[in-house]
Amino acid sequence: MRVGCAERVIETPLFVELYGYGPFLGRRNRGVRDPLQCRAASFYDDDRRVLILANDLVTMSRSGAWEIRQGIAGKANIAPEAILVCGSHTHSGPTVSHGIGWGELDAGFRSGWICAAIEAGLAAIADEEPVTLATGRTPLLETLGVNRVEKGGPTDPEIRWLQANRESGETKLLLHNHGMHGVVFGSKMLLVSADWPGVATQAIVERGLAEHALFLQAAQGNINPAPCCLGQEDGEPHLLRIAQS
């Protein structure tokens, strides 16, 4: 397999509305705690190519995803339907889809995201090199989430992961997958943040576990971090605890 990776920052203008936690809250961005990213991973077996674009976004836009697919497929050897465009579901970022009240769509932000995603996808394809893939499951050392619908109900007990390793033994890419809402921070948080999925992904790179990391959100509609929906000061230690786990 050949794998390529790239990242691009999704620039977030000041005062654009952040999404989630209830209608008509007017949560306008006052700055950036940690920048939103579009992370791309391309997989090519000398016959077919697939591309993942994982975005630090709370919602997804079908029309935006197809605009990104067409923008990449028009310049690279890949079918548009072989490109996955997805979000991490952080609640401390703007929407890219239409809605009323939950955080109004900013056309400039949406346009910037599309451009960043196309750039990341093309850069990942250009970065492809031979690797060996390994995959597995690892149980959590502690329970991170709480079932918000069924008291004592199930939560995600593990991390699913995929490694792309160079012949030298270095890990080029670590893809990780876990199901839990990106809501360590709550409605009083007015700074842009990728929440725990983005912070954990960045920690993988900073600690030298892999050159690139990419997060895919699993089913998580009923699972919140414990605790959740905190202000920035109260949320910071829990954000780091989850990333460590």
C-alpha cells in the first residue's frame, strides 16, 4: 500500500457563530484556543485510490462535500465517490451547513473550508509512499464517557486504530476511532477548539507516536465525556486527561 498525508488549517474568522448547545445562543467566536484542521490520508494500491478528509467540524454539508470531491478528482487520479469527507463533531466550531438558530452559516468560512480541504487532499495524494498497514483494538484504561440517555448504559470501551509504517519502522500515520461527543467545552466556551478529538490527535504527533494522525468519529449520539459542557478553565484538565487516555 502507498499512503500519503497532509493537513491544512481551517481558518475561522472572528465573530462567526459557533454551533451547538441550543438555538439562538449567539455564540460568536472571540478567538482560537486551538485551530480547526482538515487532515487528509490517501491510500493507493497501484489500482484504486481512496481518500479520507477528516475535518474538525460539528456538521457536514452534502453540497460542500461534493464540491470538494469534484475539486480533487478534477486534478488527481481518483473517483469523486472514493473521497470520504467527514467531521469530528466538535461543538466549538462553526457550521458548514444551513440551519436556523443553532449557529448561523458563514459563507466565507464555508468557502475557506472547501479550499483548505481540496488543498489537503491533493497534497496527501502527492505525498504517497510505500508503507505496511497494521490494525487493531485497544481497550481504554478508564471509562471516559457517560451514557446520557440510559443511566448506566453502554459507552465506547475501546480505541480502534490503523497504523501505516515505513520500512524503517517509523509510523507515518496513526488513524484512531472512538465514539464520544466533542463537548468537553460547553455553551460558555467562545473560543474555537477542536475539543478532545483534535487535542488527542495533536498529542499523538507531539509525543512522536506518529508523523501524522487522523481521527474518525464513531457512533456517539448517546455518549458524552464525563464531565462535559464546561467552561474553558474547568474543561482544560479534562481535555488533557482524555487526550492522555
